[in-house]
Amino acid sequence: MAVKNQPGLSYQFEENNMNNIKKKLVCFYRDEEGASAIEYALIAAMVAVALVAFVDPINQAVTGMFQGIQDALTESEATE
């Protein structure tokens, strides 16, 4: 995209174009918004893995507690 018959302008355009590319690359490198989104996605994935790993044991523990409460209530009714 150089202008013919003006050799200085061609070099200047290329230099400006390279400076613009460099500025955009630096801005892209420093931009942290995408990194935050990735971090949140990783946290959500870890929470999902933890839930899958602990759902059954938690379910069994809660069921056991309620079963114990039910048994205690049933025993107290039988003694009255």
C-alpha cells in the first residue's frame, strides 16, 4: 500500500503499520478479561468434580441422620 514516486512515505507507512501492530499485540497481551473468564470456568469445573465425588457420601450421611431421627421418634412413640 505504498504511494508511488514518494519513497519516504512507503517506509513511514510500514513503520506506522508495525507500530500499530505492536501496540495491538501489547494491549492483547495485557488484557486480563479473558483470563478471568477462564479462571471462573476452571473454578466451576472443580466445583462440579467435587460435587460428583461427594454427592453419594453426603447423600448417605444425610439419609442416615434422618433415619436416626425417624428411629428415635418411632421408639419414643412406642414407649408412650
